[in-house]
Amino acid sequence: MQTTRRSPALYLGVLGATIGLGLATRQFPSAFPLFVARYGGDALWAAMILWLAAVLRPTAATHSLALLALGISFGVELSQLYRAPWIDAIRATRPGALVLGQGFLWGDLVSYSGGVLLAAALDAWLASARASPRRNAGS
């Protein structure tokens, strides 16, 4: 299998756009269709994890990044079952809520899966688009 090195600038841009869009779904939910306002933030949060992993591991296989993003996303969601004053105090802050969430929901696992699936598909497409000119140049 051919390994493609991801462009840090491109993936930082995609990461930033994902964060911005995710925050917008939370800050301005009425600007989005109900489905996107309700589930988009969680899907984009998981996609953000994949993009961050891609920036940190630019030669990793897409499926490895997807599994890592799912593992982290599911782990954070499952951690919300743990209740203690110290972590609930962190979750009560805006940054803590954005990173750690506030309460466990089974539906969030579905949203995370959808976000990672879409991000992995986009990553695979970006990798093939970057590889195509090189293949054609040698023909």
C-alpha cells in the first residue's frame, strides 16, 4: 500500500474549518437544519479528532486515523459516565464542556461514527487527489 504524506497546511485548514463549523452549530443552531444543529457538533467533534491525528501523524493510514478518532471519541463519551466533583467542575466550564462533554448519550456514539466515517472518506479522497498528479506525471 502506498503511503501519502498529508500536507500540514491543508489539514490545519481543514481542522480549523471543522472547529469553526462545529462551534457555529452550537452557537447558532437556528442557522442550520434541525438534524445538523442537533447532531452536527458531535459529528464534527469526532472529525476534528481525525484531522488532529492526521496533522500529528501525516503518513498514517486513513483507517488507522479513523480507528484512533473513534477510540478517543468513544472514550471521552464513556468517561461521561464517571461523575466526581473535580471532573464535573471541569465539565461545567465552556472549554471543559467542549472537550469532555457533559453527559453520556448513546446517540453521540452514532454521531461520532458518522463524523469519523465522513472525515475518513474525505481524507481518502484528499490522499487520492494528491497522489493522482504524481501517477499521471510518470505515464
